[in-house]
Amino acid sequence: MTRRNALFAGHDEGGRNWARFASLIGTCKMNGVEPYAYLRDLFMKLATGHLARDIDALMPWANTQHIIPTK
């Protein structure tokens, strides 16, 4: 993920959305969580009505299901 990718956002809001996803993916990597599996799980939980008061449970550092195994 580089600044070059952000050039194709096309709109200011698109750029902000891209930055949000890039930040979320970076946070996953820093916490040893596989980003694709985490995002798939996150979107499924949001689509099925996850409660807003439990938002902390959705954060990458709270996710233990999709930990990348170390060698």
C-alpha cells in the first residue's frame, strides 16, 4: 500500500475511505492478524447486526481467530 495507490481514489471521500482501509489493514498486520480473514469476519458481523455497544470486540487487537502463525 503506497501513496501511488491513493492517487486512484478519484474523489476526496474515496481517498479518506482508502486511508481508513489502509490503516485498518496496517493495524491487522501489526497485531499479527490476517487482514483478509479479519475483514471478511468484520463485514459478516456488521451485516448481521453486531451491537454498537460492543464495538471494542471488533478491533483487530481483540481478534484472536485470525492470528497469523509465526515460523
